[in-house]
Amino acid sequence: MKIVIVANGTLSETDRLLSRIQQADMVIAADGGAVHLHHMGIVPRIIIGDLDSIPEHILSFFKEKQVKILKHPVRKDQTDLELCIEYAIDHGCTDLLIMGATSTRLDHTLANIFLLRRLADQGIPATILDAYNDIHIVVSRLTLTGRAGDLMSVIPVSDRVKGLTLKGLEYPLTDKSLCMGSTMGISNVFTQDKAEISLNSGAVLVIKPKEDI
């Protein structure tokens, strides 16, 4: 099941995102993500969170549309986005796209990005998409599509990454070991329409930036 979660962070280029959301089997709003969806004219299947970021008139609108509301207390041990991800996993998610997960709050942004590790460990393809980047965490393999000249960075996010292999890029690697803190994988370049990343152990953060915005 393809699921889209829309969170309360920065969300722009709504026209470009609209088609991606409409292709989903289920749309989940993480608290204030419901505001983004309201602006786009999209009704989510469910709204999850403490509801502290949704104006009353928008909440009332979605209640009238019979959207399921799963309210959590403000004082809790998990973020609204993590609760949404758990819901998605429990409801058969096989492909997850997360929007609105990045913002000027670096702490929230980093926490949201590292939520991808849980999905990667369970073999669920997941992407955080914003106006400037496509973001993934990889623990085994990933193939990305692009165009020759597109950029891609691969950043170790475990103490050691072993067996890292990169194909379809200007700076390929074969069975390379990298330690967390290495910048070797920054700003690689697509040489064809596909790039392949694989590794034997550890985890890498893969970011495909958009420089043409």
C-alpha cells in the first residue's frame, strides 16, 4: 500500500506535490499537516497528533468530511510524525512518502530524517521529499532515477559502513568501507538515468538535491 504522510513542516511547490499525493492509497495528516492538505483541497484518511497546530475551523471542516481523528496528549514520548509512521506500518504500508518533514527547526528535521532508519530496517521504501531534496536512508540497496549531471550525496550514518558500492555515478565505489564523519560521498554526479547504491552493513543517508530550483 502506497501511503503519503503530510507533516507540519515547510511545504512548497504544492502543484508538483499534488499528483504524488493523489497517487497514494492512503493519506495521513500529522497534526498541522492537515492545514497543508486543506490548502491543497485534499481530504486525508486520518489526522494523527495532539492537534495543537490545527485551527479549529480546519479541524471542524475535516470532521464534517468524516475524517478519522486520532488525538494524542500534548505531553507524549513520540512526535506526531512517528505516531503517523507507526500507523502506516500497522496498516500495511509498502511504500511511504513523507512531505512537510523538514523546516528551520534542525532538531525536528534531523529527528524526522532518522525515522527513516526504522522503515529501512523493515524493508519499507521511504522517502522524505521537500522543495530541495529527496532524502532516503539505505541499509541494503537503493536505485534512484535522475538525469546525467544530477547530484547525489551518500553520507554514513552508522559507526562504520561496509561493502559500499555506487554505480551510475561519476565517482563509483566498489566494496568500500567508510566511517561516520567521512565526506567521501558528498556531491557525486549521475552519469546516466539511474544510480545504484548498495552496502553489506551499516546505514547511509542518501540525498538527491535539486539544484534547478
